[in-house]
Amino acid sequence: MKEPPEIFIWTNREYSIFKQVGKLLYNIGIRSYYLAIILVSPFNQKAKSWLKGRSLQRIEIHEGSIWFHCASLGEFEQAKPVIETIKQLNRDQKIVLTFFSPSGYTQRKSYELAEAVYYLPLDTRTNATKFVRTVQPKAAIFVKYEVWHHYFSTLKTREIPLFLISATFRKDQVYFRQSGNFLRNTLKLCTLICVQDQTSLELLQSYGFDNAIFSGDTRYDRVLNQREENNQNTRIEQFKGDALMVLIGSSWPEEEALIAEFIENQNKANVKYLIAPHQVQEQNINRITKELSQESIRYTKPSEKEAQIMILDTIGHLSSAYQYADIALVGGGFSNALHNILEPATFGIPVLYGNNHPKFPEGAKLKTAGGGFPVSRAEFAEVLNELIENEAKRVESGENAKRFIEKNAGATPLIISKISDHL
């Protein structure tokens, strides 16, 4: 029989002291982060944008809105199916969208379904109170890992329903340590926590949470919708032609080095490679170009030259580009920072990724379903070569990936129904 987790029992006095210490340490951490951003901003464009965007924005009244908060683009993709469904049910419903990171804000600041898009002000009591008092939302929906004490506390005080959706939890997170009592209680301020998997639900319940349900991950709904969208890309379509195409998506230097070595050693004339790096700055594109053993062309620079390699040197096209691929290699898996493997899977192609991804349960699930191939650096070339040469295996694993997406879709309507119960 599984041992229950240790539950920390405090006297009232101990609890009061520990709560105040927790809040003090949290506030110190928030202000230390802010100071660090200021210090590095002269040398870091992302930090500079983080500060400048917040200093220039003017928060306005959006009474009766539903406020969605996302850390960045990945979390926005999880929020998007819920936003779209809300607008389909009531096109007059106002949506306010906030981001923590510049990458999310920059790409979605003109999102057509939102009445306003803002940077989330730093999580201080003053900022949280001012923001919520000004915006006047009727509900707030935070995505995945976004847990901010002062915003949660302010929403609770004002009796505004607060939902955390597509959340996932692990035993090693701070919430489940003795020192994490403060943040664990912050989580309990949520009206409802909608988790991605049964393991997360059981973990929360074992620590006394009665405000959590299993809903699934809205990303499956999102990528299923993407499959139905008509996002034709003639540039990539023409580049591929009749060849088999391997798409290296959101690549990091590890994947780029592996694919460069593979291209040099295998010399497969019937295969084309589309490399979509995670970082598209000119310096990084030039580095990748130099690593390759043969000439490549760039997506943003039309060329009449025939090439076996194209570099997707812009953002916003990757998810739709997967429809043209026969095999995908997704970046980040060698550094426990795995990018979205569901986007290629929905188009029915096998997906390779590094085998270091404990924080991303979909990696293990896609492997079990027969559509994912987590590999070590030593295994990479052999596995990719087999998928290129063995059409039957390539097609079968692609169909497995497609069915995996379809089987796990359906989180959005469940979340909508639960939210509706509280509005």
C-alpha cells in the first residue's frame, strides 16, 4: 500500500509565524527578481523589453471581462481554445489577456479576440490591487504554472472566481515541501484547479486540496483545431517538392549539431531538411549556417537555387509547417526543456526528441502510444535513418501519433462547463 505523504501540522502560533516568514521571503524574491531585471537590462534585450513594456502601458477599465493570464506563447496556446469557445458562446464577452514574458506579449499584442493585451505588472500587493480594481474582471483564468500570491489573494478578497487551467504538478515542486506551505496555501485560493493528468490530481488531493479536478490538457484541442485550419504555405510546399522532408522544430544547438552531422554522414539526396531554430536572431542563424556541410537557403530570402536545406528564420510559421513534414525532430528534449511535440503529432507524423524530459509527461505518453521516439544522442542517427528508410514504420508511427492527439482531446468543453458553473 502506498504511503500517504507527510502532512505538516502546525500550532496556530507556529502557522502564523511561518505564514509571515513565507510572505516575507516571497516578497524579497519578487523584488530581487525585479532588481536583477534592472541590472541586466542594459545588456539583455528581453529584460529591456520586460521593463519598457510595463513602464509604458496604461491599464484601462474592462468591467465584466474574463481575464486570462499566460506566461508566454506556450501557455497562450493552452488558453486559446478556451478563449475561442467563450467567444463562440457569447461574442460580446470581453476578454483581457496578460503575459509575463515579452515573447508572448510581442507576438499576441494584437490578438483579435482580446479587448486588451497587457504585460502582467510585477506581483506586489499594490500592483495586484490596482490592476484588479482597474480592470474589474468577473473571472480570472491563469494557465499552467502561473501562480502569483498577491494576484490570487486580491481576487479571493474581492470574491472574483479564479481558475488555474491545464495545470500540472510534480512531487519535487516547492508546493509539496515543508518550506512550501505559503505557496501551497496560495494555490488553495483558487476557485478551481483543472489539471492535465490523474497523477497531478492525486498529488493535490493527498495534500488536502478539494478544489481540483482532472480536465486534461487544452493543447490537444488546440493542435486538433490547427489540423483543420487551412494554413497553406507555398514557400515551404515548393521547397519540399516530391522529396521526403524532416522538420527540425524549435531546435536548440544540440539538435542542430546532430542534424548537421547526420546530413554530412548520410548524404540522402531524396531527403530535404527544414530547420526552424528556437532563436531566430541573425547571429544564431549564421552559426547554424556555418555548422552545415552544404549550402542552405533561408525562408525569408527567396532564392531560385535548389537546396536540400532551408532555415525557417522567422517565427509564426512552425505549427503550420509541420503539415508538410514526414518526420519531426522537436528541440529541447536533451535539456529538459522540451518544446511542443503535439503540434507535429496532430499531422500524423512520427516525432523524435531528446530523452531528457521528466517535466514533460506528454513525451512518455507519446512514446507509449507508438508515435514518439525519445532518443539519446548516440541513438539519434540510427532511429532517424530507420524512419527515413522504413516507410511502413514511418506511416504506422505517424498514425499512432495522430490517434494519440484525438484520444486526448476534449479538455476545453469540460473546463468551459466548470467555469460556467461559477459565473
